Amino acid sequence: MILKAIFQKPVERPIEGVIKADDEASLRLEIEEYVLTNEVEKRLESFLDAYNNYEGANGVWVSGFFGSGKSHLLKMLALLLENRQIDGASALDLFLPKCGDNEILRGDLKRAVNIPSKSILFNIDQKADVISKTQIDALLAVFVKVFDEMCGYYGKQGHIAQFERDLDSRGLYENFKSAYESATGKAWHKGREQALLESKNIAKAYTQVAGGEEASAIGILDKYRNQYRVSIEDFAEQVLAFIERQPPEFRLNFFVDEVGQYIAENVKLMTNLQTIAESLATKCRGRAWVIVTAQEDMGTVVGEMGKQQGNDFSKIQARFANRMKLTSADVAEVIQKRLLMKNDEGIRLLTDIYHVQSNNFKTLFDFADGSVTYRNFQDRDHFIHCYPFIPYQFALFQSAIQNLSQHNAFEGNIARWAKRSMLGVFQQVAIQIGDHEIGQLATFDLMFEGIRTALKSQIQKAIIQAEHHLGSPFWIRLLKTLFLVKYVKEFKPTLRNLCVLMLDGFNQDLPALRKQVEASRLWNSRPICSAMVSSTIISLTREKDVEQEIKNTEVESSDVAAELEKIVFDHVIKHRKIRYDENGQDYPFSRKLDDRLHGREYELAIHVISPFHENAESESILRMQSMGRDELMVLMPADERLVRDILMYKRTEKYIRQNISITQQEAVKRILTDKGFPESGTVRRAAAACSKADWQGQAVLCWS
């Protein structure tokens, strides 16, 4: 029997691997296909307990790797809490069978559904229009937009939505829409999209329902545009006003997909998210929730920002105290239940194979030589659920994708790689080996095709070039395997471990496989032909990899400040005292950099403001702050190269310190040594920047 005949459902069937927040075409299928894993079941119980018994934390943070099922879970929660009717059945009735014998979960779900609610589900990047993330109200603008749209107002233009809301509050909105349609012959929801061209018709309809002179109503939307302002507090008030018009205990819940990548590396957006959740909690008292998804868990996002900005994000962690993290175990369980379920004949055949081969599993699939320990087949049921895949492949492939992304191997963000999830990649592999005989296994190199089209063009070219020159199909497969595990530091690509990755069946000749891998000479990164010498895939020097790893190295702001202080006061301003020519006396001075005192404090001070200062671009603020102080202020001009060089210098220094002693490759040691560029170059650039600085002070001081 061939592999594809043992599956309960055809592996070729369409499976939507990536769930979209705004796609309502297949809601029933999405609910029926949803897999409630054991871990998610536990986290769902915790969330429902918090939702049913509100105690101040109205935020939920759902995290996990791309393709782990975050968006699917978010969508299920949105449908369930609202108890949406789908094809004549309620979301709750469709979902309850997944709970099995868990009566606690069943009871919590029913209790949550009995609370009347409305779900606003959206992908934040899609709803952001062309709003720049650098705008301080970018995140708020998206929340306001989706809320206005839910209310039936024009979300794309906030001032028009406010005009509609004001009419609605006076009970005139429906009459206004009728008056506008009578005057123009088209519906208001079409006319408002061309509001600039409809000024007279809008004025006519407005005066017809509100009274007054038509002439005074001309340009009424322009007045709204000029006066339109929205704050987080105003937004929370509007949400509360909407909730209070609903039945008792009604809740309005915001389900925000991929908020993590939207706010990434932007402290202001992060604090805005916290403030939005906090204001909704303060105003609405648990009747407005914010449930978000992110590719990283809360600690990672907050921790990275904390290191870069030195800010305290304890508030947002407290506000989003309800956390649901999806792991590789969840992904594996979803793939097994949605794709790899076996029919009766398949179970019988695989049971026979298990009893014959189970004693060999440790020998065949366990990694050695100091590599990380991955899960092996646990028992008969686990073997049947995973086959033709091997348990290590789920975790190792996820780690490979994460590390490739960190080294910029993909075009664009990781979330865009091939519009696929891990489920999609595993389905592609299952289809590819569907005609193989029972007993064959999926090798790790087959995963490569699932991500090939998402790789950067230079990597794809190198792979294609290697495929043309390597000749041996086995060597090409091994090359793809090596590429996938290239950046997985915990995996050791030894001869033994690579043989495990290349094993394609239980009856394969292991000594022959070992000789094949060893003969290729790819396993130890030695190029076998001229095409490989320049390849970016298997490189002996790894120069580009080292450069990328240096760029990814985090440095503390205090370390950067200390380096700049040393450059400024030891190499540029070398003296420690100021000579007053009239009396010939020398006076010591305090050394200050960006409001921080370095060394002892004296009556006089030289205060250097670097490009790293938070108000470096606001000279007026700095002037005001220096008033009344006995200090000479030095404003260093904005110098992107100086900032870049100092950051790179400290990153390189830290990377060398962490890696030069542990690396075993002489070539990599040479690269690291070369990357530790002499400090003098940075010093010269800093000195040049200081010489151009704008010297401002309370008095004219002369240097001795």
C-alpha cells in the first residue's frame, strides 16, 4: 500500500493553513477544522475563568511562532464569545464537541457565551490604511477606525464619522441619510466617499433635518475636519457610551491580529496599547476587552524594548496578564489531527511496523555529539499519529525558520514567507511522498521546498547554481538540509546527526548512508566544486553570517553612553580644568553627557548633548533646561554615521567577547578579529562631530 492510502482524509484536499481575520467565506469549515490541543485547552480554561470573573486585567496576549495557530485561535474566540450564527448553527454548538469530556471547559464556555457581547476582529496592518507607524496616535487611529465602522459610521475619515455620530446622538442620522438620498439619488454610504464633491448636497440634507440656513451649513464637514481631535480618553468614552446603550452586562471585545509586529521596536506604540487597554478597563470596568496576537511572548517583546529604551513596562504586563502561548507541541498536535489522521487499514499496517521497529527508534532517530535532545516516538499511538514524519522534525523545522528569519534569509517579514504555515509545508511534503511505499519516511530536506519561493533572490540563485553543478541528487538533498539547520545553534551538524536527517526508511542501509554523507564532503562545510566556493549557503568563512549576528547583538544604552563619554572627554576634551585668564587660576569642572554626571561634581560643568539624547532635535527645550545652570552646553550635530559606528563598535566588541573564545573555526576567529575595528576610527569621527558642535554657555570660557 502507498502512503497516501493510509490517511483518513485525502492529503491533497484544500487546507487553509493561514487563517485571515477578515475572511468570512468559510467560517463553518474553520470551526470544524479547528484543533483544540491539550495545551490550548488548559490556557482556554484560564482565559475563560478570567473573562467570567473579571478582576482588573482586561487584556489577553496570544503568542506563538508564525503558523502556530494564533490567528485561528483568535478567530475562534471572537466567534465563540459573540456566539455567531453560522449556516443555521451557533458557534458554541459547533465548538462544544471539541471539548470532549472536559465538563469544566464546557461550563465555562456556556457561561461566557451567555454574556451578551460584540466582537470586533481585525488584522491591524490591514486596517491601518496608510497611517504611518511613526505617528504618535497610529495605534489609536486603527482602534477608532474599526470602532466607527462597527457603529456604522465612516471609519476611513474620522471627522465624517464624528459628524455622523453627532447626528445619531440627536436622533437625526437616519433622517439625514434619507434626505441626502432624496437630494442626490444615491445612498449616503456611497456619497460620503466623495464628500469633498458633495458639499452643497450635504448642506442641503443637513439643514433639511436640523434646520437653519443652508448657506451656513456649506462646508460643515470642513469645520469638523479642522476641529477633529481624538484622544485615548475620548475613545474610551465613546466605547462606554456605546456599551451603555446595550443590554445589561453587554461587552465589546477587540480582537487584534498581529499587533506584535505592528508595535515592534516602537516604544510609543507599545505604551499606547497599554494606555488603550487601561483606559477601557478604567471607563468600562471589564465590559471592554482587548485580545491580541503576537509572534513573540510578552516577556520577549517587553524585554527587548526595555533593554533598548530603559523604560519600565510593568504596567502593560499587568494589563495583559492573561497570556496564551502556543508552542511547537501545539503545532505538532494540530498537524497530526488535521492532516495525518489514519484510517483503519493504515492503523493496522503501522501497528505492525511499530512492533517490528520500535526497539530501533533510539538508534535511528536520537541525535548525538552534544546536539540538543529532541523528542522521539513515545509509544504506538504517537508513532501512528506522526508517521511518515519523525517527532524531531516539528521542533527542528520551527527552529530553522525562526533562525533563518533572524539572519534575513526571507524576503520581507517572517509572516509573509510563502503565505504558508507549518501545516502547509507538512502537507506539501506529505503530497510529495504520497506514492512512496509504507515504511518510507519524510526526510528533513523535503521541508526546503515549502520555503524556497520566500527566500531572498541571492540565496535562491545560489541553490539553483549548486543544483546545476553538484550533479548528485543526494548531494543536493544534503545541501538543502544543511541550509535549513545552518543557524540552529543547538543542533550539531555532525556526520551522525546528518545521517539521521537523511534517513528515508526503516530498512535503509545505515553504513551505506554514512558513506554517502561522508563522501559528499558537504557535511563539514567543505566546497566540492567552484560553484560552491562563492555560495552564500555553505561558506567556510561565514562572513555575512557574522555581520548579521553582530547587527542582532543587543547592547545596553549605558555601555554606549560610557563609550561616547570616553571618546568625548578623553580624546576630544582632554583637559580636566578650565583656565581663567584674568587671574591665571585653573578651575575643575563636572563632566556631563546627556544629563548624566561622569566622575565628581564641581561648581562649573561642561554638558555635552549627543545625538542619543531624547531632546537632541529640540534645541529650544535644551536651552530652557540649561537656563540658570553654571555649565557650558555643547550640542553635537546629528550625525547618523557616528551613531551607527558607535553602536556597531559596541556590538562588535560584545560579540567578539562572547564568541571568540568558544568558536572552533580559525576562519571565523579571523573574521571576528577583523571586525574588531580599531577604536581610533570611531574616535576620529566623534572628534570631528564635536568640532562642529554648537558651543553655547552662560559665559565665554577659554581653554588653556
